[in-house]
Amino acid sequence: MHMRDVAGYLRQADQIAIILGAGASITAGIPKADTLIKQVNEEYGHCLSGLTDEERKDYGKVMRTLGDVSEALDELEACRKDETLPSKFI
């Protein structure tokens, strides 16, 4: 099959699904999970103080922890506007 055939099928289709392999994100410049975790630990390690050294290698735990930090920062920013602090920060 030639690319012009593929292009023709795509033009005629009502819907299409594109299935990509794991390498597509690397090609797009998105770092692998282990590289990302290393960068996060280097730049935001202070936000991960509640995790053990082993947990700091776990993508899910690191991202959940950063999500919690991000939510807390958003709450603090919102509170700054009305100068009240949520009870969980007192």
C-alpha cells in the first residue's frame, strides 16, 4: 500500500483512529518517565519530602504528590486575594 492510498482512505472516512506506539512521545520531545522523574526530583525535590527514596522513583507517587502541591499552591493563591487562609494551612 502506498501513502497516496492511505491518504485517499483517510479522506473518505467518516471517523479514524490513530494508534501510536510508545516511541511517538519520544520523537515529539516528551521525555521518558524515568528521565522526567529524575528532572522532577532535581528541580522539585523539596516538594517531595514526604516520600521515601524508593517512592521518589515511582512515577505515579511523584506525580500524585506534585498534584497535591499544585492544588495547595492554587488554594493559597486564591486565598491571597481575600487574605484568608484555609483551615488546612493553619
